[in-house]
Amino acid sequence: MPSYVITGVSKGLGYEFLRQISANPSNTVIGIVRDKPTTIKKVSEELQGRSNIHILQADILDYDALKGAVEDTAKITGGSLDYLIANAGYVSQFDAYDPIGVL
Ligand SMILES: NC(=O)c1ccc[n+]([C@@H]2O[C@H](COP(=O)([O-])OP(=O)(O)OC[C@H]3O[C@@H](n4cnc5c(N)ncnc54)[C@H](OP(=O)(O)O)[C@@H]3O)[C@@H](O)[C@H]2O)c1
């Protein structure tokens, strides 16, 4: 039963990692998000019945929140973790062809 933690699963690539990896019920997938209620709603609507998905709340810039997520992850997995997908991040909207004033 491989276990995964994926940061930033509310949308984009992180959500797609969550969707694809959790399609295998033998995978335990823990997603870390900033807005837990919204992500739980999305997962329950779009990925119904996937009891192998666990959503935890933490901003990756908040050390204490991350420590809490680590402790909660350990409770889910029994203390080990196989894969960490560090996906969450800021995606710049700046385009290389924008003028310097925009940057
Ligand atoms: N898309 C690309 O072409 C591309 C190319 C190269 C690298 N990447 C990298 O791939 C990753 C995902 O890209 P994406 O296109 O899927 O971006 P995205 O759609 O903007 O999604 C970013 C995700 O990261 C989360 N996030 C951002 N800051 C966070 C924080 N401080 N704490 C917790 N979660 C945070 C967002 O959560 P919220 O919903 O709370 O904002 C969201 O779930 C990023 O690290 C990006 O730099 C993307």
C-alpha cells in the first residue's frame, strides 16, 4: 500500500496527481491544501467514493501548520511515507514578452 503526500491539490497539476494516483485504491493519497472545506467539497463531488483520499490543511509557508500535517499524516499512514510530491507553488503570470514595467 504505497502512501503519497501531495501539496497543493486544490487545482491544477496537484489535483490531477491526486485524481490519477487515487484511482488505484491500494494507494493512500494525502493532499495538503490551504482551503480544506472547498477541496473536500470538490473531491466528494468529482471523485466520489475514494476513501483512500485524505485532505489536510496547511499553508506550506506556515511551519507549525506543516508540523501538524506531518503528525496527521503519520496517524493515517502508521508513521511512514513512500512519496512526497512537492507541487504547491506560486505560478508567475509574468510573460517573457511583457515589458519591464509589468515585471
Ligand atoms: N503549469 C505549468 O506550466 C508549470 C510549469 C513549471 C512548473 N510548474 C509548477 O508546478 C506546480 C503546480 O503548477 P500548476 O500549474 O498546477 O499551478 P496552480 O494551478 O496555480 O496550482 C498551484 C497549487 O499550489 C497551491 N499553493 C500555492 N501556494 C501555496 C501555499 N503557500 N501553501 C499551500 N498550497 C499552495 C495552490 O493552492 P490554492 O488553491 O490555495 O491557491 C494550488 O493548489 C507549481 O509549483 C508550479 O510552479 C508549473
